[in-house]
Amino acid sequence: MSTSPFRRILIPIDFTQDTHAALHSGFEVEIDGGVTVGVAPASTKALELAAGIVDDAGVLCLVHATPTYESARVYSGGLGIVGVGDINAVHEAARVASLKVLEAMAKHYAAGIETSFVVRPGVALQVILDEAERFDAQLLVIPASGRSRVARFFLGSTADRVIRQSPCPVLVVPATPPE
């Protein structure tokens, strides 16, 4: 029987782009059409850590924020106007693909642990904070981005903002620098 005080742990998961394949964790999932989605190394470490500290009767919640495409509802070259139905279809395709990756991660890194999944469009910071409240998280295990100090200064850091605004304790998993 586990004596961990953490029964509800939320873990935001960040994917990588194919152009950053050298930086990803080696964990990747093939989604429809032969496209491969890699997972950021700090994300896999965050999930492994959370799986190791969650109470035996606990639950993990994996969260992924997809981009929002509402701003695409403008004239786009010869394509005409992108409609709400088109945007909803893109959001649904992103949700389905993301769920496939999150489910594969849970099976690999958190086998036997109750896990829920949230994928929705939005700004990562707001999605994470909203879901931490909704899930009633007791701990948030968040991967750091691995960007340089200069990049964080200009672009901000989701982890930095989550730390300041989280409704629960936050454990930050540092990014692994590339070899």
C-alpha cells in the first residue's frame, strides 16, 4: 500500500516536431498517414516521475494543448474562407492524433495506473491551469521547455507562469540539453 500523499497528479505533455527529432526522447508514435509524433524528453521524464510517486489508488491526468485555429478564419489565397466546420474538423483531427500519443505514453510509462486524458485547443498555460482546477490536482508535474534564457525572456515560459499561478504544488522536470 502506497503512502504517497498524491492521488491526483496532472502532467502536461509536450510533443516535438520532426525537425527536432534529435532532441526528442526516443518515444514516438505513428499516427495516421505514416506521420510520426515525438515526445519531448522532459515530458517522458515527467510522466515516469509522476507514475512513480502517485498513490496506489491514485489517478494521473495527461494534458495536451493543441493550437487554436480560429484565427485562420480569413481569406487564404485561392482557398476562400476557412469556415467553422473546417476549423472544427482540424481540431478534431488534432484531438484524435494527440489522444493516440497520450494513450501510448500511458501504456508505456504508467502501465497499471488509472489515467485520464485531456486534449483541447488553447494556450498551453490556460489549458493547464483550467485542467488543474477541473481535475482537482494535488500535484502538477510539468516539463521545462529547454529553451535558452534569452528565448524564455522574449517568449516567456509556460512552466514559469504555471509555477506562479498553479492552484497546487508544482514539480518541474528540467529539460535535458542535447548531447
